Amino acid sequence: MPHTSLVAVVTVVAVFSVAQRAYGGTCHSPFTCGFLYSGGTYSTLNVPGSVVTEPFDINDNGVIVGQYYTNDFHSFLYSGGTYTTIDLPGTPWGINNHNEIVGTAGNNGFLYSGGSSSTISFPGSVVTSPLDVNDNGDVVGLYKNDLFGPYSGFEYNGRNYTMIHFPGSFDTETFGINDKDQIVGAYFNNSSYGQENEFMYSGGVYTTINLTGVPRRINDKGDILNWYFLYSDGSYKYLSFPGGSSTTNYGFNDQGEVVGLYSLPAITPLPPALVLFASSLAGIGLLGWCRTPKSSRTGKLPTIP
């Protein structure tokens, strides 16, 4: 590698490392880093010793749930500045104010409550993915009756499963629920998918809503979180972690605190030992690159490695 290229690489690494420290970061992941947005301030979330930290939801008490990777994936809770590893059967997607957690484990879902987990599986489905739970214990998510077929949404109240499918749609996907039993999601009118349509389901009534992108969560105030923005009081706030190349929102609470992931720029801030190692490799144009959380198409959950 030419001397000038190495200098440029080291300079970019150093500059971005300073930017991360300014926002509370110690993240050296070559993939994505977790973040918390609270009171107008961004901070990095990074389980000590982890390679990747991915926060997926936050409740009104400020308790964050997510997963991290060392030599395997583990689930964690973050509260009051402390990370606690918890034993869950799969990936945690949602948490309520009672610290009940829903998530996916293989082709089924789970509900973690009171220290134990129970299976959530829509009757007759081949895949069930719970994504959110409110303080009443009501769970929403997606299911399929055919691996190659479309999704339908569902609500589970601890006793009964209810299908949620926008009338006349080909595919319906439900992502979030609040304590008022308002459910948000998206639907597609045909098998080519194409343009998605956002909707709210409440009291048995489906209502199309005009938003820029698929709604991920809804809080008790009626604010809606999308992958990229927060919609509140009729206005959009685009969220972007300072210095990151891409920001993806996952969960938020009634206080408007948001958690999610941000990607690093094309030159990743690696620890010094790895920078030295990488600089010795001839013919490599990049030291690393970021994996931006992405979906197979609009409305689908990002694939977690």
C-alpha cells in the first residue's frame, strides 16, 4: 500500500474515533453499532468486550433490550448504565414496562415473563415472528402459513390469536402496538409488492395512514417511529447518528427516547493492533466496510447475522 494511502487511512480512523468518543462511543465494530437518542443527544451503546451490540427496544423506564455478539449472540438488558446478560431462547425484539420481552427463536416466537419463556406460534403457521408487546401483555407480529407465501399480521392476548390482514391486500405486516391497542404496520396490494401502504388497526377498524415509510412502533401518545424518522405532532424528525453513514431506528418509548443501529463510514475505526495489521496487507483498497442494516424489501425486518 502506498505511503500516502496509509496516512489517509490512519487519519480517517483517528478522526472518526475522536467523533465516537465525543458521543460516548467505544464501538469498533466493522458492522454496526448501537445507539440511544435521548433529550436531543446521541450516545453509543456497546456491551463491553462485544464485537457487535444491537439494541432493539426501550420501555418507559429506560430499560433497553437487545443482543450482542462475542463468540456467539447473547441477549442483554441495559439500565442505569449497566449491561446485564439474560438467557433468552432467541432474538429479543420488544419489551414493555413490566420487562416482558417478545422475540423470535427459529420459526417460532417467544414471550419472556417472570424469568421464564413460553412459545408463541400462530395456529397452522410455519413461521411466527412476535415483534412488540404492550403493558397489557398483547403481542403483535407476523406469521406465514407457507414459507413462500405472503405474511399476515397477528395479535395475541395471552389466550387467543387474531389474524390482522388489511382488506383486499396481498400481504399485511404488523410491527407495533401501544397500550391503547392501536396497531401499526404496512400492507401490499399484490405479489410484486412494490409500493407499500401504511395503516393503523384499532377497535376492529383498518385505516390507511399517509407516512413516509413503514411504521415500526407507536407509543401511547400516538407518535410513530419509522426506520429513519420520528413522527410526532404532525411533523417528521429525521434521526441520524453524528458521524455515522446510516442510522436505523428500532424502538422508542413515551418519552421519545429512541434506540437503534448506526453504520460506520467505509473506513472503520479499528483498534490500533488491527490497523497495523491491515496496513501490512498489500493491494487492499479498503480496511473494512460497514454492513448497513437492510431489509429484503421495504417492510421486512433487517437480517441479523
